[in-house]
Amino acid sequence: MARREITQYFDDLDNSPLTNEQVNTIRFSVDGSHYIIDLSEENAARFREILTPYVENASALPAPRKTTSRGASKAKSSNSRKIREWAQENNLKVAERGTIPSHIVEAYNQAVSA
């Protein structure tokens, strides 16, 4: 049995049907809430026209910074073996492979620098 799924787009403002080529997807935010709307070319132009004076007088925000996980510190592979040996000698549980938990790396660094 064959099955075919067809995606049909509609203008979110006036509910008129749109082809894939006619869809204008607009993402916008107001007061910390984020929105997405699919509009026809005509309604998208009207939307942008209405916002023009506000956008022209607004300040652009810098792009958000990508954050990194703080769950584990990166240990150089050359030090990983030494850190694992030190952890085992000091009765700390550490896996033979994988990321070494940050608290163990930090404890090792403090012990070595002391």
C-alpha cells in the first residue's frame, strides 16, 4: 500500500492557501516571547511595512553567545592518564575512558600545583 503525505500551507492572517514557493515564514519576538507566522507575499510586505518605523528606531541586540557545558573540564589526552592514575591512588572514582569529571581535574590541578 502506497502512502503520500501532502503539506498544504495557508496564510496565517487570512487563511488563503499558499504554494510552497508563496510561503513567507517570518520569525519575530515581542517582550521576550518568540513567534513564527506564515504569510503570503502581500501580507508579509504589509507586516514589514507596519514594523518599519519601529525597526528603524530600535537598537539591534547582539547575537547570543554560545554557552559551553560546565559539567566537565577538558583534560588534555596526555594528562588524562596521569589524572586517572592520581584519582585512583587517592580513592576517587573515575572511569577508565571518557570525560573526567571537572571536580577530579580541578583536584588534580590543585594537588600538582601545590
